[in-house]
Amino acid sequence: MSKFKTSRRGLLKGSASIAALAGTAAFFGPWRHTHVYAQGQKKPVKIGFTCDASGQYGNSGQDDLRGARLAIDEFNAKGGVLGRKIEWITADTETTPATGSRVAERFITREDCGFLIGAVHSGVANAITQVAAKYGTIYLNTNSSAPSEAGENCSRVKFVWDGNGTNFAKATVKNAVQSVGKNWLLLTNDYVWGHTTSNATKALVESNGGKVVDNLLVPQNTRDFTAYLLKVQQSKPDVVATAIGGDDIKALRTQVAQLKLEGKPAWINNQQDWPDIWGAPESLFGVFGTTWYHKLQLPGVEQFLKRWQASYKDGPIPVPGNVSYNGYMATKELLRAIERAGSTNNIAVIKQLEGLKVSATDRMQHYDAFMDPVTHQMQQTIYLARRNPKPADNSDYYEIVSWSEPKSVIDDAAAAKCKLVAYDQVPTFEL
Amino acid sequence: MFFDLLPHLLNGLTLGLLFALVALGFMLIVGLMEQINLAHGSLFALGAYFALVIVGGENSFGHLLGPAWHSIPLGLRYTTALVVAPIAVAVVGMGVELLMRRTYGKDPLFGLLLTFGAAMVLEEAIRGLWGTRDYVLQTPSAVSGGFIFQDLIWSTYRFYAAGIAAAAIGLVWLLIEKTPYGAVIKAGAHDNEMVRALGINLSRLRLFVFAFGTLLAAIAGIILAPIWGIRPHMGVDAVVPAFLVIVLGGIGSFWGAVIAALLCGMLVGLAGAYASEWSLLSIYILLILVTTVRARGLFGKKSLLEA
Amino acid sequence: MLPSPHASPRLVTPTIAIVLMLLVTVPFWIERIGLYPYIGVEILIWSIYALGFNLVLGYTGLPSFGHGAYFGVGAYAFGLAQFNLAPNLWLCLLAAVVAAALAGAFVSLFVSHRRGIYFALMTIAFGQVFWFISIKTHSVTGGEDGLLKIARLPVELGVAKFDLVSNLTFYYFVLASFALVLIGLWRLVNSPYGRVLQAIRQNETRVTFLGYSVWWLKASVFTLSAAISGFAGALFAMAQGSAFPDVMSLHHSGYIVMMTLVGGGLVSFWGPVLGVFAFLLTRDIIGAFTTAWMFWFGLFFVTMVLFKPEGLAGLIQDARAAISRRWPPAGAAVPVREPGE
């Protein structure tokens, strides 16, 4: 606001600031990585993990990361992928889309990551997808269960590895209408995921001869569910289906469990993430969905559990659940796809992933799984569980009630909404 | 039809009392020290976490107290937590007040910003110490579970919490209005020069008031934790209702804030029943409507904060 | 902050010229110091936002804790204009500015007669209302999924067309916008209007006695500030390729207050820009090493508020004053303590 006395001083100041800035940055040390490789050693493959470490999904984001890291460690122990070591880097996406964009840009342009992995919040996943699509970088959406991820927000470079709200609704509804009752009350979180899931539930209920007596909207950040619980008791439905997520379902869970309201009516929840439940098994209520459980009586599960505990026994969550499972599986299949493609060329890897078929044994699930090439969502076995009345040990929270074949729970509406760009419109590169 | 409405009215009332409890500490500091304490939410959270440690939540540093402590019945541990944790938080609160001293006399904006910064630091410290995961605060069976009334199941704990809230409000009012200490505190707010002239140590007074306000925030945190859950960012659940209640009720009026809290509770409760998608937004709309008509809120008095 | 009465500030001061020249060279060395072009884009966009915000906070003394709403409105308006009106860069930018200005004007109706804490709390309430609306009207805004596939529309100047898809070209576009806003605001704050705003900050009642309509002044500066924030929001929508409700949250509105204060917005025109640089660079550099960077920045913020509320700009001013005392400029008999910058 005041004038400079001399422009020379200004110039000196200007150059001094450049020097200071460069010097400070140098002090912090983030130089461009220039590795000199010994003869015969190949350049490593770098993966960026866009995982939340804070905010609403910080807990899940870190569990996701742990699962993915396990897959990388396993591959590196066998010599890496295509004979190249796998390096990884992570930064906190803070459950915030703007941070997701920045982290994605940083990973791609500064850190030379060829692949991005990690998502829980659909907004963050979408922000990252916009960036990844710009550069052609493959992005694995490991844990966002929004149906829109495989629907209107699908992308040629993005692959979805979690079951979404519609899959879980399909797994539960038909059976429940027939075996429990026809009068349903819906609790819907008032945002996109909630509405999409509840719409799917409603359509299924009605097509199976049931009736939706009421649909109560729950604004995001609702902490107090007493009004809803009173209405539920007043309406006396046979089934209450919740499309509630985030912190809200945690509050609802606690309050329902306190009232011991879980017996009648029957509660059907959507997917429950293992990190959200760890440490609070008594708050589990009703029937809920998951993509995997560590006590499934299937080949490979025990060994996987042992491998997990070798690395993470003393971590915050010493037992893997659906979130870490999805992270592990996605990373593993990506690395395998690279191996099959024989290169890191993104189009080649995309094509490998689009045709992906994984056997039940490899998936540690009951049915074979496959990637839907139109929507880029992994179609997998969907499990329904409830709180285990007779746990075998203090990590045995779930009692698995049923498992559904991927084809029977497929999200039919997604294919119509998803429009993938042509291969030649995706920038290509090779690490 | 009325019998359908009655449970929701009752729910609104209890919710209002809970809002009042949450706002109590914030209100005291605003009313008596004319400082907005944005760290209220983080101190609310800290109270819950300290209680978690004392009660002995899993993986929460509770093991530091030793197995002998954990064998004591839950009721005793819980009561101890209810007494000790707020005191510990009050100590932290005193630390914040000491920091705030430098901002007295300057633009009140600095006090606001300082508490905002303190809130962030505290929240990050909580996240660093206890991690990002959720915790559950166990409550003694005497106040847990449900009871049947009018053919509906109600949460025992909720009524216990509302009872504590009512008791806290009553006790604080008694302290401020009917005891000599209260008189000194109020005098300190209205005319601190005179108070100093009378030989009362004003800094100690302010320290005490701030400590008391944060103590109440911690108690609110402990009481609300079993209903609303414990996670690092839980403070926002407290700060938002607190300031809404204060502005709606009017700064400087104790019962104004209490009435505003009850009003908010009723609104959220009834909206939750009949227009659920607006239940949270309704209090913001109420706030905007009221302050447009009555600039100082329902019962506000002129205060330094308007300067 | 008031310039001396006989000073007639030039349109472009040497500081402005040097900073802009420096910023022009940034893409050439940004990767050498370990950063990347996108962060340059982000810093400039937030600088525009912060400069607009500081009109309200630093100059008029009104603590707005809900400014994220206008940034967000601008972002959404840009995207919606692109999809529903026409994919023309200038039209969409205009739509963003107009939408944000309208939002700001609407809110100013409710807050212009307040100040201090009441003002702050009302802006928080409105910020929450806007956030809520953006989540609720998800058929329009996309809700928490965001408004996606917002394209960086090309700059068409009749004779030439510049594609903004690459971060490099986009950076220059944002830089040009930043330069415009910078010079425009510099002119504004040094005009009579700007001086009255500062007078309001010092003593509102006295300004009323002088015959000004304080209400109109506060409403107009709030609206203008919202418009600039909306402009920044539109640029950010292009940067991200999408728009999300999160920027309207209380947290994010708090960030801009923090950045502006730490930088020294209360005493300096450049304060907000310094604050944005400090915050975003710290976040990126320290955030790469630890997820607890916010803790350290929070401590730094608290320290600043306690010991140097004049912020980074204040520190620089002190340093310059110290240098000026030590080495008086040639021709001056007595070192003049400049009234501040």
C-alpha cells in the first residue's frame, strides 16, 4: 500500500525471496526422484494410495491401505511385477474431494505414479477419477459403495471393487419379503447414495409383492434417532430397511442396540464396514451385508488371516475385514493384470482388467467373481450377516446368514447409465 | 392423534434438555466473559475421551490404569469418570484461558480465532493419541437399556441424561444467582473495574469461569457420548447446537438460552417425526427468522460482543 | 493500513509487477524444487479467493466464517452453466460471478446491520444452509458425488484459441485472472471506497456520523467479496473438473479465515496471498511426511494469533522497518516509518 522508496530495493527483495523460497524447498528435500539404476536393475513400478487418514473415513481409509500394502509386500517378495520392484506412496485425502484432486495430481505429475488405488467416499473417488481420466492413469476404487460409481460416474480408467448399495439391497430384499413380512419402512439418508439404495430397495420390495409403508428421510449428520425410532414403533412395520451410512449409522446402531429394538421389527441394513464395527460388536443389529469375513470356511482364508496378522497383529485393527479385503484383492488383481499384459501400458492393463475373471478360491469367496466390462464393477459374492450370538473368539462378530451369487445381485440399472469413452480417447503411457 | 404426538413432544423435550446441557458451558463463557469459545467442541470431545480412559475402553490407554482398576465394578468406574474427567478437562481449559489472556483488550476477533486454532490443535491431538476409530463408552446397567411407557420402548439412558442436564442447569443457575461466588462472577462481567477496585483478583476470576465452562463442556461430552458416539471430530456435534442456541436465545440471558435449547429440541424432534428431511435445517431457519425480527435473539441483552 | 494522504498509488506498484513477473516464471522451475504445476494453480485460485475474502475481514473488519458458500456457488454455477446454457468460457464465468454475487447479496440483507460475533455466527448459519441445499438438491448439484465432468473451456479470443486442458496453460489463464483481480482490488482499496471500508473497521459509528450509509457499504462489499469468491470457485471447478459441497463446510470456511489471518490480511494487502502460500505449501510439503500436519499448522496459527496477529505480512513489515532504520534510504534525513502496507 505504500510506495517503494527505490525500485532497486524492490528488485533485491524480489530476488532474495526467490532464493529463499528455493532454498527452503530444498531444505525440505522433495527433489524430483532421479534414481540411478545399477546394470540389470529395472525401473520400479510406482503406485499411489489415495487413502483417507482423517475425517469421517480416516479409519477405513487406513485399513484399505493396509490390505493393499499386504498385496504389494507379497508381490515384492516374489520379485515384484514383471521383474520390477513395486514402490508405493500415500497421502491423506482427508475425506475431502478437493484434497483428493490435489493428491491425485501430485501423485501423477510429481511422483510419477502409474496407478492410483484407494477410495471410501464417493465424492473423493469422483474427484480423483476426473484427474486420473485426464492423464489416463488407472484408478482402483476399492471401497466406495455408491451405485453411481459404476453407473453415471463410471470411467474407462476407473475400476470398482466393492459391492454397492443396490447389490446389497438385491441380496436381502427378495428373501426378506417372503420370509419376514410384506410391510416395509425405509430409513433413507438424504443424499445420493441413500436415495439410490432406497430406490433399489423399494423397487425390489414392490416387485416381490411387498409394500413400502413409509420412507423417512434422515439428513446427513443426524445424531439423534429417537424421533425415527418412535415412528418405527408407532408404524409397526415387519421390516425396516436402512440406507444409512457414515457416522449416522454408527449413532443409529448404538441407539437401536440400547433399546434392544433389534428383535422386532426385523432390521435390514446395507453394507457394514469392518473398521466401523471393530471394538463395538454389541452395537451390531439386524441383518447387514459384507463382501467378505475372516471366518469363512473356505480355502485360503486362514492363511490370509495369518499373513495379515504377521504384519498387523499390533495395529489398530488386528483382523482383516471387508475394507482391507477389497484393498488387498484390488491391488493383487491389478498386479496380476500387469503381469498378464506383459507391460504397464495403461490401455493394455485396462483391457486385462475388463476381462478379469477370478476363481472362487482365489477370491476366498463362495462364487467365482468377474469384472463387468461395461460398468467396470467387480461382480462378486455378496454375504449377509448378523451379530454372532455364539462367537468362537473375541473377533468373531458375525454370523454369516447367506451368500448370493454375483449374477443374482447385479445392478441392472448401472449398465444403461454408464458410458465409457473409447480407448483411443484415453491418453496412453507406459511406466 | 394426540397420543401419536405425545411421544414426540416428550422426545423433543428431552432432546432440548440435552442441547441445553451441550450449550451450558459455552453459554457461561459467552455470557460471563463475553468470549466465544470455539474450542468448546474439542473440549467436549476431550471429556468423552478422558472418560473413556478412566472407564477403561478397549485400546484407549485405559490399560495404563492397571488390571486392579478394571476389576472395580463399572458403576464405580463410570462415576469416577464423571467426576475426574471434567476436572482434567478444566485444567486443559485453564491452559487455553491463559493463552487467551494476550488477546484481551484487543479485537474480540482474536479471541475467537485463538479458540478456533486451539480447537483444531486439540482435535488433531485427539486424533494423534487415540486414532481415527470410533469408541464406545460403556454405561452402567442401571442407566442402560430401555423401558416401556405407553406401549413404546424408550431409552433409559436418554432420560438419565436429560435428568443430569436439568440438574446441571439448575445447579449452575443456583451458583450464579444465589451464591456470593456467582455474584462476583456476574460483577466481573458487568463492571470489571469495580470488581478490581473491590480487591478481587480479576484474572483468577476469569480463569475460574473459563475452567468452569470447560468443565461443563466435558460433562456434556461424557453424558452425550453413549448416544452420539465417540470419534475425533465429534466436537462439531456440540459446537453447532451450542452457538445456535446462544444466538437464538440471546447472548447474556441464561434462561433465554435454556428456552432456546428446548425450542430447538422440540423443533428437531417434531420435524424428525413429521418432516424428517428438514429436521436439522429447521433450527438454522429458525435462527435466521428470529434474528431477522429480533436482532439480539429472543431474550438477548446488549453486550460487549456487539461492539 | 491507510496510505499517507499525499500518496497517489499507481495502478501497478513495483511489488505487483515483480510478483507477477515471478509468477510467470514459476512453471519453469516449479518441478525443480519438487512441486508440480497443479499446486501453483491451486495457490493462485485460493489467492484470488483470499483477496476477495479479505475485503470483508481485513478491510471492513467483518469476520465471515461462511464464505465457502460463495466459492461453492460459483463452482456449481460454472458447471451448471456449462451443461445447461452454453459451453462458452466467458459466459460460464459470468454466470458464476453473478450467481455468487446474488447469493452474497441475499445473505448481506440479513447480516449487514450486524458486526463482530453476531455477524460471524450469522454467516456460519448461512454457510450451513447453502451446504445443506447443495447436498439436498442432488438432482441438480450431484450431491456428495459432486457435479462432474466440468470441462476446462478453451479461451477463444477471436483470433486465437487456447486450450486450457493442460495444467501449464491453465496456470497462465489463472495467473492472468489473478493479475486482473489483484490490480482491480489494489485500485479499489486505495480508492475512497476502500478508505471508508477501513474506517468502518475502526469505528462504525463514527462513519455513520460522517454521513455514510454503513449498511449499504457493508452490503456492497459483502456482495463484491462473494462475487470474487465465486469467480475463484469457478476457476477451481475447472481445475478439479468437478464441484463438490465440501468447500461450503464450516471447516473449509474456517481455513480461508486462518490463511488470511496468518498471512497478515489484517494489516496488509498482500497478507491473504502470503497466507495462502504458507498454508497450501505447508500442507503439501509437510503432508507428504506426516498426516498430522494440521496439528503443527494449528500450533503455528495459535502462535501467530498470540504473538503476531499481524501475521506473516506483519513480520515482513517489521523486518523492513528494521532494515530501514539500519540502512536509511539515500536522501532521507530521518528513517521514515512507513504507515504500513
